[in-house]
Amino acid sequence: MMEDKNFYIKNKSKFMKNFHKKSKYMAFVLEKRFSLLEVDSILAKSKEEYEKILPDIPYIGGFQNKLTNHLQNSAEVLAYIRVLERYHLTEKEIGEILYKFFKKLFHKKLWLIQSISKISFKNKLFRKILYKWVGNMNRFHHYEYSWHSEIIEPEGDEFIFGLNVLECGICKYYNREHAGKYIKYLCLADYPMVESFGLHLTRTKTIAITDDVCDCRVSVKGNNKSFWPPYDLKEWNAKKINPFDNYTEEYDQWFRKYPKTFKSELNALKKCFEKDQKSIEIGIGTGVFARELGIKIGVEPSDSMSSLARSRGLRMIKSYAEDLDVEDNSYQQTIMITVACFLNNVDQSFSEIYRILKEDGIFVIAFLNKDTRLGRIYDENRKNNKFYEHADFKSGDEIIELLQKNHFKVVDSYNTVTDFEDKEYDINKGIGDGIFTVIKAVKEKK
């Protein structure tokens, strides 16, 4: 193990040189947000942090394994993350800085290189060499923090190169370093990297967001675009949104199938919802709650759900809770009903809701409380439910903690629905045995 660890110490000067070389791209991005003095300080502190991190980067075969550079590069990024966290930036703000850094890093490629890349990928001999290279990388799979991938042969013209990453060294490394929440932002680097060669990447799954594979497909066709914000990328949201797109009518029928339970939920909401306020629903779905509460506008990422909601006379905004396409300080009240368990980042969504609310604005959130009998049953059986398979249920304490973190004061709460039977349930004050829990919170000054 000493020999493994010494690899990074022996090559420290080389790695530090590479870190310094790339720091100019980070400086360019940081200058858009920080003063020059702050930028210099962040770069200096990040360099110090990287020097601390360097000896503990997992050994995966040294320079014989070309993926060592990928792991080492991720350690550079980890150093920046740790320093930026000291500036009290949100996860999303740090993620945006990282994406823009990657974009700048891969931006400059000569058109000749791009043209050669397109021709080469079409050449069978070149692809054979590339496949051999990937196979050689798999030779180092016995190292705990290395990668394991498989080649996917193209069929037709849909893509020219396919790679399924079954195990990711960066994911393992970042999870070890308690930085797992940032992995999905590092994955975004793949898009500008591939596009720098004049090619295009598509991916519907990523290990970074609890999938079992990263299904990378490279094609010649495609349009250059910015991948920030990333919330409309399939790899970020497809598994959670697709069931609602594919089974919209089945979802909507539930409310007609269980009218008394639905009425109980509505009654709980009405305890907290103020009908005379200018309101917007986040994750409005098919609009069943909005129609009963008198809400006229909502945010929804699912096209199929939005279509049905529009047919009910509702105005729709296609957007995501973590990145709302809504102006600052524009609503007196927001409501979010059983949406939190489907979000990639509940903390960020609460921050966005705070942003769009006016001073002393009201946030009503209803969620399925995992700390109830029904909540535990839902959680234990979610893999058997097409809608809840990828849900991350929260407890009352978790929701309250996130509300307080985002400068909301909890002023009221109710709970209802304690069984699967369709009947009118009592509405009980506070957070209790009812799985359907409603919290009313008020925006406070920061």
C-alpha cells in the first residue's frame, strides 16, 4: 500500500503543474461571481487543499491505467468544491461553477481536430483500436476505485460509438470523501468534452443519480447547446418523470377512484392554504388539486401531465422545482403537493421557492411522511410501484429542517389519511400518524 500511495507523492510536481495550468480557466469563471481578491484567495486555498488531497487519491495502476488522470482530475475539482463550500454557496451554485469551468476547459478545439474526429469514429479500424483501449482499461478493474465498462456496438445511424459504464471510479472516490452529491455535476463535463471534438453525447442514465449504468452514446448528428441548467437532461429526470408521462391517465384516475381520501387531503390543505392570495403550484401535475383550490397557474416538467392540466383551463410553465422559470418576488403563496419525494434536490427547490415569494409570502407543502405506518409501507414497497419506484420519501423533521435552512418559519401543520381504505379521515393538527402531512411556512428575512 505504501508503494501505491507513493505514486502520487513521487509525481506531485507533475500533478501540481497540471493543476496550475488549468486554474486560469477556473479563474475566468470565478471572476463572474467574485472580486479579483476573492478569486486569488480561492485559487490559493484550492491549491493548498489539492496538495492535502493528493497523497490520498486511490491508486488504480498509475500511468499504465489511463483512467488515473480522470481520477486525479476529479481530485482537483474536489479541492475547488471544498473551498467554495466555505463561501456558503448552494450545491447548485457550486455545480454551475463546475459546469462553466468544464465548458471553458474544453472550449478551444481546432476545426481540423473536430473534422478528423468525425471521420475517425466512422472508420471501423479506428473503432477497433478504441475498443481495444477500453478493454485495456478494464484490466485494472481489480482496483477498488477503478472503472468497469462495456462497448455497445452501433446499429444503424443512431450513434457511432456506445459505452456502458458499469462502475465509476469517480463515484466511488467521491462517495468515500462524502462528496457524493456533486458527482452528477462532474458527469456534465462529458458533454462539452465530447462536443469539443465536434461530436455529440446522449445519455439517459447515470450512476451518479442511482442508476446501475451510464449509457453513453456518441453521434455525429446533434445541435451544440448549453447543458446548464441540467434539469431537462434525461439522465437527471427521466426515471422520475417518465412514469407520469406514460401513465398520466392512470395517475389522474386515482383521484376519482378514491374520492373520499382525496377530499380528506383537500380538507387538510385548506387548513393552511389562503385562497385569496396570488398563488402558484409547483409540480401541478394534472391540476386536480389546483382546480379545487382555485389556483390558475402551475409549474410542471411532464408534457403529458401539462397537456391534461391545460385542458382544465390552467396556465402551465414547463420548468423544474430546482430551477424555476419564474421571476423573483412574484407570488404571495406557493404550494407543493406530494412532489418533494420526486425531486433531485429538495434543498435547492426550497431555495427557489423562497426566491419567487414576496416578502412574508406563504409556502404550503404537502408530503408523504415516511415516519408513519403507511409511510413505512410505501417506502418498503416502492420498488413495486411504477410511480414511487424512485421516490425518496421524507420525514416531518427532514422537511422542517430544510424549510428552516432556507429561511422559512413553520407556523402551522396538519396530517390525515391513516389507512388504505377510501373514507373521509379526520384532520389532525400537527405532524402525527397521517401519511398526508401539510406544513404552512412563512418567508422570513435572511
